[in-house]
Amino acid sequence: MRHKILIPTDFSKNATKAMHYAIELYKNELCDFYLLNVFTADDNIIEDLMNMESGTELYERRKLDSENGLAKIYDMIAMTEYDNPNHYFSTISVFNNHIEAIKDVVEKKDIEMVVMGTKGKTNSRATFFGSTAIYVMEKVRNCPVIVVPLNGKSVIPKEIVFPTSYKTHYKRRELKHLINIAKTSDATIITLHISEKAELSKEQKENKQLLEEILKATNHKPHFLSHNLVETAISIFIESRDSDMVAFINKKHAFFGSILTNPLVKSISFHTKVPILVMHDLRN
């Protein structure tokens, strides 16, 4: 079975690093990689959609820049050590809103994983995640996402931290990508429970047992951390153990929105320098 991986790129250093990470992560797997560049006229997508039409000088110039940029990446892959007979690359250049373009490719190409940089060309120091990465993690709910920081690790994961409250039960299909990555990389999954109370409730114990059953095909270990600030605890844990990846389930709640919105992943700035795998609650 061939994996289908989407790599959005704006030709920034962070996007290039994310591409190299994806190639390395799946180096022993049969993969179809789709390199996607979304082009616009300027920062105002509304004006772009209203004023920039196919055939106009501005549209054709931006389209040519996009296609040339993708061609350079394609040539770079073909001429370097990243050329892999297990991997096939194709390029997609499209004029659209970034999120809608990604959602459209995920749907039409049956993409199973999006791998992207945390930030693009703007690379503001004010926040850890760029706005596009945040929106993709939140809005592209039919496909998991790996976001790769520019200055972070780019090694194949050997320890993946999976924070959990044990307050909800997981479905096997929700965690299949985490399991696949762990098995392919021979990584250990650390189920990290952060709480002020060491004792689990009856429901938490049942959910913990279910999670252990789901992860039984992997190397996995539970770990408890007494702390009241989840994001701080995760940061301390990852840094102290030099972990290689952190994984989350983005659970959608009818009244409270997504855990990504407030405050976890936005403040996960955690000063983390490891790739983050965001999966989704498939029941919503």
C-alpha cells in the first residue's frame, strides 16, 4: 500500500525542512508525495479572488513563479540523496485560499497525512505557530497533520509523547497514524498523564486500559506528572527527556470549540522544538 503525503510549500526554509523531514520519516515506505504551492497576488486573498483572473498579466506571473519554484524543488530532490526509488513526487500549483486549497487536495487525492512547517516566509518571532499552520491543524479535520519547526529536531522519532487525561476513550482508527509512525520508526510512545491527583477514577482506569490495548502493538509506557499547568508540564517533560515528537488528539466539542483554540496548542509554544502530530476526533 502506498502512502499519500501532502507537503504544502511557500519555498521558505521552514517548508523545505518539513519536506526533508517527511522524506526521511517515510524513507522505507512506498509513498506518493504531493508538493503544493498556493499562489496569490498579495496578502489580501479577498481582493485576489475578486481581481486576479486567469489570463491576466498578474495571474500568469504569479502562476509562473509558483510553477518555477516547484520545478526547482523537484529538480533538487532528483539530484540529491533524497532521491528514493520508493518515492514518487508530483507538484500542484493552484490559486486559492491556503486552507481551502489544502482541504481540496486532501479530499481529491485521498491524502493520509499533511506535513508542513510551523511558519512560512513571514516567520514572526511573536508566535510559535504561523496562522496557516494553526488553521490547518484546526480545520483540516479529515486528515492528520505533522508540523515541523524550523529550528527543531529533524531526526526520526525514537520517543513520542502522547499527553492524555484518560477522561475520554479513544478509537483505534483515531490513533492509527500515531501507531504506524511509532512502528515504522521503532519509537516508544509515552502516554503522559498530567494531574494534581495521582489516583485515577474508575472511568479513567477503564480508558487507560483501553488505550493500552490500542497501543499494544507498539513500545509504550505510561508516565504520570503532578502539575496543574498542562502546557508547562509537557514542555518540561519533553525538554528533560529530549523527546522527538509530541502527538495530540484534537477533540471537537460542541460548546467549547477545539483544544487547539484555547489554550493548548497555541500556547504550546511550549518552547518546544520537536515536530507535532495532530490527529482528530473522528466521532465529530
